[in-house]
Amino acid sequence: MSPLLDDMYNGTTPDSSFQVAGTSYRNGLKFKRAQERARKDVERAFGALKKRWHILKYLAPYMEEKKMSEVMYTCIILHNMILEDEGNVICEYNENEIVPPTQSFKVGGAEYMSRRALVHDVETHHVLRRDMKEHIWNINHIDLNIELVDDLEGQFSDEDVL
């Protein structure tokens, strides 16, 4: 299972509820945008790694998962060391930096499962999809009962047409 939805299951995502056609929905719109941004960043980073370390491009698909993980970490560490040596790092490493502890909490099993069921509710998905189609149609609807005019009328003779 992907850890991408873990925050949503655990109830730690920011409120991003919205309303379409009188029905309220939670966690949809902002999640999609965040996921697209994260995916773009990961693809860009992985592309840079594959460009520098050809083993990732050519041999990684044939490796076992554990070996591939070790190779990936090695390439990432070497890549970061090269950037640091060239002076191209995003921020300098400070060994004495004090990092505040993260707040961790555990959501109970029943609450976790109910949030998970909300995310995977097929009926809600279909209702949202129908409501979004209707909403987009109502916003972008253009009256198509117009008379079409042939701009090329009289431009060609019968000999020009095959």
C-alpha cells in the first residue's frame, strides 16, 4: 500500500473540504494538486539521478527490491556528496543544528479504518464525478444553437473540388 494517503487515513491532513452541486466533499481537490507537485519533483530528481548513474536506468529494473534500494541510496548519497563538493547544495549541513522533535500520535484502529473507508467509498466517488461533470458543464456551457456560416463559400470553383 502506498504511504501517499497515510496522512489522510491518520487524520493529519489540513481541511480541504469543498462543495459541488450542494454536496460536501473532503480532501479531494488539494490532494490532487499536492500529489501532482510531489510526483513532478520526484520524476525530476529521479531523472537527474538516472542521467548521472546509468545503473539506475539500465540495470535497476532487473534487480531485486532490496538490492535496488541499496543502489538507490548509494546513488543519492554520492549525488549529494558531489553537489556539496561542487558548492551547489541547497543548504549547508550544520552538525550542531537542533531539530525540534516531531509530534507523533497514533490514531486508533477503528478511526483509521473509518477514514480509510471514506477515502475508498465508491458511491461517493461516483456522486462526486457526476456532480463535477454537471458543475463543469454549467460553468462552461455555451449556447450552441447558432447559425454556422461557411467562410469559404464562393472561394473555390467546381473545378477546384475533386
